Amino acid sequence: MSRETRAMQDDDATGPAVLTLLDGEALWGKLGCTGCHGDAKDSMKGVAARYPALVAGKLVSLEQQVRHRNPALAYESRELLALSAYVARQSKGMPITIAGHTQSLIESGRALFHRKQGQLNLACAQCHDDNWGKKLAGTPIPQAHPTGYPIYRLEWQGMGSLTRRFRNCFTGMRAEPYAHGAPELVELELYLMWRARGMPMDAPAVRP
């Protein structure tokens, strides 16, 4: 991150994700989340740092869990991103902790990360393991630590989910992108969160 980007992320008063967080807080009350969970600042503390997680035997992402009670919220909609960002914000600064009993699913995500795909025959690992720190189209290649999602990307001029980032990458490989909510993408997210275990959450972050 550049010094300027970090300054935007750390500005709690006028940062680009501020309005999204305010929308999420309003939706928390409007959609009746308080009825079960009370004040998110207490009940949601640390929750995002543990997702994806097994819920009733199924691996789900944080966004999917948010949609469980609000299925009308479409993937990548302003409302779902706002509510997910608000929940994730309550884990800011807390270390990522992934449950050990998801190991077989972590391995599935690892396999996808290393699988060459698309017309360009590329794997995620070729950029994010072999060439991190270098630049692609003028943008630094990160190590794929998903600590800040949902995220405000300057490239998008708005908020977006980790699934959106995945789908962008698959399109860039000229591979068929998985659908929102696809088990493969949730397993990939789990693997990346497992790689980032111990790192602090900083959602909603700001990135180039």
C-alpha cells in the first residue's frame, strides 16, 4: 500500500468506506438483526475473523451467512456489501482464526489456488506466490491476504467482495468465472484466510 492509500484507509471520518459503514449500521437495525444479535459492536466482535466457517455442516462465507436471514439481498448489491462490511468492521484488529476441522476444505481451496486455468493457462499461485511485489499493468501484485474484504478499491471506485476480486482474476486468465456463492470460491476464500491466520482484520480496507 502507498502512504496515501493507507491514509485513506485509516481515516475513520472521511475515508471512502465511511458511508458504506453508516449504511450497514442502519440496515442492521432496519432488517431486524438486533432482534437476535443485539448490538453488533458486542455480538459481532471477532465473527468475521472466523469465516468462512462450517454452519450446519456446510462451508459458508460471511456474506452467505448474512444472506441466510436476508436472501433478498443480491450478491454485490450495495445493501449486502454494506451489511457485510459493518459486521466485518467489528473484527478490525483481531487476528484471523480458522477452525482446524475445515482442513479437507482448505486443501480443496489450495488445489484451486495452484490449478492452471483458462486460455492463458495460469494459476493464482503464479502471480501471488511467484511474483508478489512485482507489478502487473502498473499495479503491485500482493500476496493474496484477504484481510480487508469487503473492500473499497480505487480501481472500482466503490465497494466489492472477495468473490468479485476472484471473478476478475478468472476473467483475466480467460477462464470461465465461478458464480457468486459457488462452493469452489468459498473453499478458495477459506484457503486464503487460513494462509493469513494470525494477521489482523482491517475490513473494510482500501486498496488500489
